[in-house]
Amino acid sequence: PPVIRREDYRAPDWLVPEVSLDFRLDPAATRVLARLEVTRNGDHARPLRLDGDGLVPLVVRIDGAAAADTWRMDGPALVIDLPGAAHVIETEVEIAPAGNTQLMGLYASGGLLCTQCEPEGVRRITFFPDRPDVLSRYTVRLEAGEATYPLLLSNGDRTDGGGLEDGRHWAEWRDPFPKPTYLFALVAGDLAANRDSFVTRSGREVDLAIWVKAADVGKTEHAMAALKASMAWDEQTYGREYDLGEFNIVAVADFNFGAMENKGLNIFNSRYILADPDTATDGDYDGVAGVVAHEYFHNWSGNRVTCRDWFQLSLKEGFTVFRDQQFSADQGSAAVGRIENVRALRASQFPEDAGPLAHPIRPEAYMEISNFYTATIYNKGAEVIRMLHTLLGAQAFRQGSDLYFERHDGQAATCEQFVQAMEDASGADLAAFRLWYAQAGTPRVRAAISHEPASGQARLTLGQSVPATPGQPVKQSMPLPLRVALFGELTGRVLAPEQVVVLDGPTKEVLFEGIGERPILSINRDFSAPVVVETDRSAADLAFLSANDDDPFARYEAMQQLMVDTLVVAVATGTADHAPVVEAVERTLTDPALDPAFVAEAVLLPSEAFVGDQMLVVDPPAIHAAREALRARIGTRLEEAWRAAYARGQADRYEYSPQAKGLRRLRTVALGYLAAAGVADAAALAFAQFDEADNMTDRQGALGVLANGRSAEREDALDMFYERYRGNGLVLDKWFTTQAVSTRDDCLDAVERLARHPDFTLANPNRLRALVGAFASNQRAFHDASGRGYRFLADMVIAVDRLNPSTAAKLIPPLGRWRRFDGARAGLMKAELRRVLEVPGLSKDVFEQASKSLG
Ligand code: B3K
Ligand code: ZN
């Protein structure tokens, strides 16, 4: 497949200021009539090129006349020679949404017809210059059978509609805001709405509706509350107001991604809309609010100001993730939110940045852009925006974002223009900061503190290095904003209050005066830079910080570092001193001043994957054994404290509040430690929690604990859960995932069996991720020495690729980590990648990921 390069960008030859689309909808055969007003862009003689993917032109008219000799097909594209500066092009095609298993373009899900057009779906619907820098005003007419499709939605506001003969009806939608193709959307179906309204700060009333299956309307309250909160928050925090009379959200069961920000018509994976206590966990509630906010915030960061080309994807995604993280922090516990952001970054982005698929947040080249909706573009992109916020301060950052929105409203912009606006508004010099857009790889920072009691001076020595990544062997130093503070070992006092130290070269020294006692270094507080920090802090220093640091993230981080250091020693030598970890966990667990939600995060051991990431050669069975041994020790030594935490979490009845959520979380964490300790009543406690729960958080938490064990209650609980929820796809996903992430030694057998279960299907991305994606994150089972786990994943990639290439390609990265494993495992992983690459007719999505992964 050809490689597309950022440096080859050229402005479009033709623009399309106005477009009318007319859909005669039918699942088997939908007619699409398009009328494009095209204008020549600049002084050139090049023809008009309309992208198509699998389309056959039934009609092509130029300025109202059929003109067979002036157009031709060039592969999938329609090419038309045009004499003048402006013309009207009409085309007609027929497409079959029911046969669209890629879920890209117009497709059927349940009884619905819906679209997904980002990044390049419109070319599967109609002939069009399908690129984000061609902005058009859309008028859309939808026509369909009224009994099956009583609801007809598109972007913008509804302008007209009515009945037709033979049971058909129509609706017309007009979106006054010019938008790129990827934001086009339509939905047709039989849905019911939760309706509400929002009055913007300038007094305009917006009609809000969340459309779902009639039986699910009761599960949309949380999403609606989140939508209204997001609308108010964006006015408050960024001065951004909603701009249409309607805002519609539709939930669909089959969706490649989380959700999509189509102008005025967001389409969601139903897992990010539907929530009630019986079927959604507290984590699911957070996911709903976070994704509703994210998509809403795109109305400005993405829609009003969009991307010039797909290399600029992080312009909208990194910024919008940062915005949704700020929103969530403002709504709930900022400390726990930050811990979750960082945990997600370390679980998915750090490994990506250290492997064969590493790329800068603004990539230089791609074969298939769908492969670049990555943790790097999204999550590292958000960290880069956060660093700008830290470096400039909240006020200058806001002035910069105001200038960016004002300057580029209605345009397709670049990352460079965003940084330029920040620079112009703040007066800061961001020349070196731009390296964050160009260089891949996670910087490593070495930090050491020395102290001279006689002079009262402490010297902080910092060094950075950015590792080589594919295509980037040598890196420059980048500006790293590090929040730093010093604490006194003896007095526990703050010796130096927090300051932002910018490490802007390979090394730096910072001098602190008046330091009367040995200082303990607290660094990268609140995770101010997305880096790995190496220090020589002792176990005692880390334990001190885990109990005394006044930055909650730094407290969590110190505890994690202590745990990681202990596990790395245990894996390397077969044994380690567990006592410092046990004591630190005890102090945190029994500190009455701490928020239970924070405690629950802080006392959790780092994942097996994260421990593996610290090692030269990952040894999954040894890591598993070391981690389980430490878990058992923490469980046994602190049994009474865990029982107390467990009892404290017992609520009379379900309540949705930050306090209640924290207690529920801590309760299941405590149950897990009691089970790890092997206390006699662990399975009975878990089963009782499972059976008596009045909410999904407690029920699934208990089921997860049981699923890891060998009790008689285990099978009963799994069967009961299945019977109770067999009609609910989203909950059934949890049943699959719980078994796929089990720590039992027979997990792989279970996963292979579940792949033959009648409820398993390759056609639904949620179900696929629930079983296969979850399994590939299970370090012990996936890396089984036999190679069966690798073979299973490769079989799935091959099977899914025939249906849905972009979803198949997302399963490949775990196989690309082979360089980190022993020769035998690496050989087995590479053999599976080669087997995938030999499949005839492989998609370019999978080809790109598998060939790069092989290296
Ligand atoms: N912008 C969409 C991404 C759709 C990707 C399709 N491959 C979701 C989001 O980031 O909000
Ligand atoms: Zn997004």
C-alpha cells in the first residue's frame, strides 16, 4: 500500500462550499443522490477528483447535463475535467448498508441505519473530496419507510419533512456550519428519546435529545446530566457556547470506537450512554460522563476548528482529551482522576512509545490513518497540552485558547497554528516545546538530591534522555516541566514548597538554600511531565512520601515505586523484603483522614504488565508469582484492617455519590486482598456480596474475585450472572471479560471455549474487545509458554480482518512486543505475525500494523 506523507500536503484543487445529499434509504439498496457546488481553488488546470470506495457511478451530470466523455474512473475515484471556475456536479450511486461489516460509511446496526465517517467513511457513501480541509454547508434529505424508520436525523437543525405515498416519509436537515466530510452523519430507525433543554449563557434555548431503544430510555439520565454539565462547563472554563438549536445523541450497539462527534448529531457506542445501577459499574458511569463530555467538547475543538489533514489529528484529540480530563477532575476527585489518567497512559501509551509502532503525536507518514487513533495521539497528546497549561499558567493558557478559537473559527488548522496562538497570546517562547510534536519516545529523567548540612544547601541534579524510536535514532532534549518539592526526613516538614523546574537541556542543577535537615525529593508531582523518573530514593524515603507528601498523586506514586522496586527485586532474585510495602499499605489503609477512593487506588499493586515494562526481559510467570506472593502477604498481614475496610464499605442501600463510590471501590479491593490471603471465608464473603448486591459495581467486583479462585461458588456465580443478564449485551460483555482476565492457570482453555460460545461474535466490536482484547492484556495467559495465546490472537486477527479491518488491526500491538521477551516467546510471536502477513487479501490496516510490528 502507498505511504502518505505529511510533507506532501497540498491544498485542495477544488472546494465544495455547498452540498445537497438525498438519501432513499433501504438496508439492502440505498440510493444516494449528491449535488456538489464546486469551485476551482487557485490557478491550475487539474481535474476535479472525487474519492470513492467501492462506488459505481450510476449518473454523472455536469451543470445539469449528462456528460459521459468528460469523466473517468481512476481506480476507486471519479475524475472530471472541468473548464470553468465553478460548476455543479450531480452523481447517483447505490449502496448496501446491511452488507457493510466494516461499520464505516452507512451501515445497519440492530434495526437502525447509521453512519460513521471519520476518518474516510464518506467515500463509501458518495463521491466527494473526502479530506478534512474541504468544508461544506450540507443540506440533507432523508426518505425511508415510516413504519421501520419513524426517526430520521442528520446534522444541524431539522428544517422540513412530511409523509409520502406507500408508507414512506421524509425529513430535511440543514447544517449552517461548514464542515468536513468526516463530521457528516445520519440516523434512521425506531428510537425513543430522553428529551431535555439547555439555555446557553447568551439565552438561546437548545433542545437536547438522547435517542435509544424504547426499553433503554430509563438508562439515559446519567448521560443527560453529563451533557448539561459539559455545556455549562465549557461556557465557564473556555467561554465556548453551543451553536445550533438542536443537539442529538444516538446510541448504537455496533460501533468501532467509543463515540463520534458529528456536528449536532453525536453517535455513541451504547456502552458510553446506557447506565443504571443494576447494569453499570461506577467505572462505567465515569466512562459515560467522560465520553459524553469529550464528544460535546469537540463541537469547538474539532468541529468549529477542525484539522487541516490527518497528521494534525492530535490537534483535536489531544486537546479534547485534556478538556475532558479537566472536566472530570472538576466534577469528581481530581486526585483519583489524575491517578486514572496516568494509569491509562502507562498501560497503553508508554508501551506503544517503547515499541515498533512508536510515532510522534504529529506523525510523519501512514499507510492507513485508522491505525493512528492511538494512545499516543490521544493520551500523550493530552499530556502535551497539559504541559502547555503548566508552563503558561491557567490564565495565559485560556488567552491562548481564546485566540486559537477566534483566529481559526471555521477553518481547518494545524498543530503549529495552535502552538502559535498559545505563543502569541502568552508571549512565551515555545520554540523548543514544539519538539514534543515531532519526537516520539518517552523521555527518561534521572534525579538525585545531595545535601550539605553545614551550608544548608541542597543540590538537585537532573538529566534527561529521549530513547531512539523507529526512524528517529537521535533525539534532542525537550523542555520538561517538573513540579518539585522537598520534605524533611526528621520533622516531616515542607523544606521547599512546590515549584516548577523546567529541565530544558540534557542536564540541570537546582540549588536550594536554608535546608536544615536531610531532604527527601518529591518530583513530577501531579505527573507534570509524561516521563519516566529514575531516582536513588530508598525504600524508607518512598515510604515516608507515601505517608506524608501533600500532593496526593505523589503519595500514590511513591507507593507504586516502592511496590515496583520490591517486585523487580523479587523477580530477579526469587525473594524480596515485603515489610516496607506491608507497612506503607497499612499506614494508608488505616489513615482516617484519607478519601476511601484514593486509598483504594493507592493500595493496589501495579499491574503485571507494568512490572514487566521495568525489566530488560519480561518473565511473565515469575512476575505473576512474585506479585501474587506480595498480594498474599499484604492480605495476610493486614487481615484485620482489610476486614474493617470491607465492613466499612457495606452500605444499607445503593447511592451514587463520590463518597459511596469510594467506599464500594475500597470494599472490593479489600475483598480481593482477603481472597489473596486465603482466609477461610473469602469465597463465602464474595458470594454473599455477589448474591445480595443491589448494584453492578459490587456484583461484578465480587464475581471478579470469585473468577480468580477455585471455590465451588465460582461456577454458580458465573452461571447466575449469565442467566440474569443474557439478554443484555453490554452486561454479557462483562461476563466474557471477567473470565478472560482471570489469573487462573486454566484461563487460556476457558478463553478458547468462550470463543465458541453461542453469544460470542466477531461482528460486534464490543464483544470482540470483551473477550479477545481483554485476553491479550492478561499477561500470564496470553504469554503462555506454549504459544497458544499468540496463535489464538492471530487466528482472531485473520478472521476479523475479513469483516472489519480497522478493528482487526487494533488487536495486533500485543504481538509486536516480542523484542521484550525471551527468545522462545519472541520466536513464537514473530511466527504468528508472519502467518498473519501471509494471508491473501489482507487489509492495509492489518498489513501496516503487522509488518511494522515484525520490524
Ligand atoms: N473522533 C472519533 C474517532 C473516530 C475514529 C474512527 N476510526 C472519536 C473521538 O475521539 O471522539
Ligand atoms: Zn475525540
